[in-house]
Amino acid sequence: MSGGVSAITLDLRELTFIDSTGLHALVRAKERARTHGQQLILVGARPSARRLFELTCTEYLLDDQDVIGVIKQFTGSRTSLMGETLKTPS
């Protein structure tokens, strides 16, 4: 495990476009995370993006919306934007 991180959540709610290149990147990221003993959790895909996942038989990449509630239960409501570092309270 890298730096104590066991799961990474990627919120796709603001994703307005994804093509085969983006889809391939997500497949590879999910595989890489699994190889390193981590979990990549993809949530919030819009119907148009969800349709691409279905057409390409990659809907297995998408995690159920209920996952967000479970994650918050274990991590609190701590979230970060890309590039931000979460600081542990002293």
C-alpha cells in the first residue's frame, strides 16, 4: 500500500465528456490500484457517461452511489480536490 492510502474515490458528477482514451485511462488506473492493494472507486457518473460504460462492457468500473455514504462513515466527510493534501488534525 502506498502511503497508507487504501482507497481513492473519483467523483464523476462533473464529467461531461469521456471517450475511449479517457475510458482506457480509467481501466488502467483501476488495474494499477488493484495491483498495489488499493481500490479506485468511481462514483457519480452521469447517464451519458454511464451509457458509454454499458456499451463497452466496462460498467463494472462504476461503483454504486451508496459507496459514498460508506466511505464517509469510515473517513468522515474529509475530501480533497486533486492536488490537495489532507491534513490530519493535531
